Amino acid sequence: MYKVVWTTNKFLYAAGGAVVSFFTDISTALLGLLICLSVDTLTGFWAAPHRGQTRNSQGLSRFVTKLITYLMSVVIMHVLEMLVFPDYAVMMKIQLARLICTAICLLEIYSTLENLYDITGLEVFKYITQFTSKKVKEATGVEVNKE
């Protein structure tokens, strides 16, 4: 009989493999989420003086809070679709985690467009944000307001 001897390295490899295999399905969506959040944070930091606001560490610490909150919501949805809806997830291709990532990315892109309008003052960014807000309201009934 074969006896498995667990060393620290074997345990770390096994745990790392489990984590990687869990996130393989949504890794692209998580990368997109990280990119959208980073771009929004950078443009927000750049747009702050144009809005008459000061650049401070509180604005940058909001990035960490948003990142943790968004990642937790995506992981919870991924666990939900894997454990609660496994048959539906395979048969009907329900991908709740990707849907959540898409919604969050769209909100971050909208915020980035608002930041770009504040930075440049170009009307094209204003029209794009108005058009986007109108389409979101028509499709979902949700009104996208600037904070």
C-alpha cells in the first residue's frame, strides 16, 4: 500500500492547485475587473484637481476597499454557482460570477468616462456617459447617478 507523507511543500502545492483550479473559470473576468478598477482609480486620482478636490490617501485607500468588496462578491457568486447550482451551471451555462464581474466592470468604465470628461472637458465623454446612462436605464430600469 502506498503511504502519502505530507510535507509542507506538498501541502502548499496541493492548496495552491486547489485555489488555482477554483479560479480558472473566472480568471479572465477577475483580471478584467482588476484592470477596470485600476484605470478608474488612476483617472479619478488624475481628475481630482480638475474637480477642485485634493489628492489624498483616503481616495487611494478606497481602491483597496472596492477591490476587496468586489472580489468577495465575485467569489461568493462563484461558490454559489459551483455548489448550489452545479447542474444548471453545466447544462445552461449560467455564469453568475462572470455576470457580476461584467456589471462591476461596466460601472467602473462609466466612472472612468466621467473622470475623462472632467480631465479633458471634451463633450464626447459627456455624450458617451449620457448615452450609457440612458441605455442602462432602458435595459434594467436602474438609474446610474454620479456619486
